[in-house]
Amino acid sequence: MSQLSVTIITYNEEARIEACLNSIQWVDEIIILDSGSSDNTVEICERYTPHIFVTEWPGFGKQKNRAIKKANSDWILSIDADEQISEELKEEIQQAIKDSHINGFYIPRLSYYCGQPMHHSGWWPDYVPRLFRSGKGTFDEAIIHERLHIEGATKKLQHPIIHHSFPDMESVLKKVNQYSSLNAEKLHSQGRSSSLFKAIGKGLWAFIRTYIIQAGFLDGARGFMLAVSNAEGTYYKYIKLYLLSKNGPPS
């Protein structure tokens, strides 16, 4: 019978990690790779698994690859600390890993924005590759928006991962700042450049795409809020890229 390991990377996730761990108590092995949390993340994880490793932070892709190398099961499910596996998805996964002809599965992800599940706005269905046969999946080493690449045949599952990505506006603003910086650094390393007018145009387009083209208006007030935060994040990304191109990275 096939066994399943779950890998999670963590850093100061005491507010969300327990709900994540409670949703995966049925798996054969839980691997935690922590980046030196200063809160109670590690102590909480110790109540659920002995397989906890602490290491420095090399970037999202590299850290997730480190985690999957420590897994010992036939199959690996890589999830984040702000995600949960529903009972329906649990049953679907248990059935899916019995298929000897498939090396990996894409799972839809239902993300919450300030307490509301988003069924439009470009957020649904958000199929992500997360479940794969051991030895058949590797993350790229992008500093942000890392992607799992699965070797061989894949399928899609039906039931979603529950993703509590933005519980409140404080987390929205924090991620807008953090992710815009990382994305600007990524574009700068690729030799890309920007300008004030480009940043303004990209920001406006992000709002139009999210709210109108991707039907964010059907998500009500949260859809408008998300469109605005997407516009802000895009504007700041290209403004930061402009400043990097003009001034170079801060010393």
C-alpha cells in the first residue's frame, strides 16, 4: 500500500500551523523544515511530528526541495502552513495515489481574502501541482512564485486545498510589500527595467484584469478590495524595479 509524506516549510507560523497540521493527521509522515522561527511554531509542530528540521533560508524553491528530500514515503504532498486539506480532498488523495500510471496531480486551491472564499478574480480554480510520486517532482529555484515540475503523466483532482492566504488587511499590506520587493528583485536579475509610466500602466491594468476581465465584481466588496491590492502590488513591483534599475540594490 502506498504511503504519503506531507512537507511544509515554516517561519513564524504559530497563528496558522496548527489548523494545517490538524488537517493532515491521517498521513504517514509529516516533514517540517523551519527557517529559524522566533515564535512558537516549532513547539506547536513538535506535538504533531518528530520530523522537524531547522535551517537557514535560501529561498522558497530551494527550501521546498530540501524538505522533499527528507521525505521517506512513496508519495509526497507539498503544502504551505496557511493551507488545509478537507475531508473530501483527503479521501480523493487516498484513492489517487493508488494509480500506478500517474506521477503527479494538480489540485484546485480555494483561497480566502479577508475571511471570504474567492470564486472569481482570477483566483478560482487555481490548479497547483502539489501531489507527486517520490523522485518525480522538483521545485524550480525562483526566489518567489516557485513552481513544482512533475516528470511524467499528471491528472487533476476535484476537491480543493483550502488556502487562508490573507486573513486581514494587515496581512494583505505586509504581503504586498514583501512580494513586490521579491518580484522586483527577480525581474531585475533577469535584466528587466521599468519607469514611472510603466508602473502606473501595469497597476491600472492589474485592476482592470482582476475586477472586470476576471469578474472580480462577482466577489462583491472583497473582489474590489482584491483588485485594488493587486493593482497596488503591481505598481509597487514596477516602481521598485525602476528604482533598482536606476540606483541599484540597497547596500
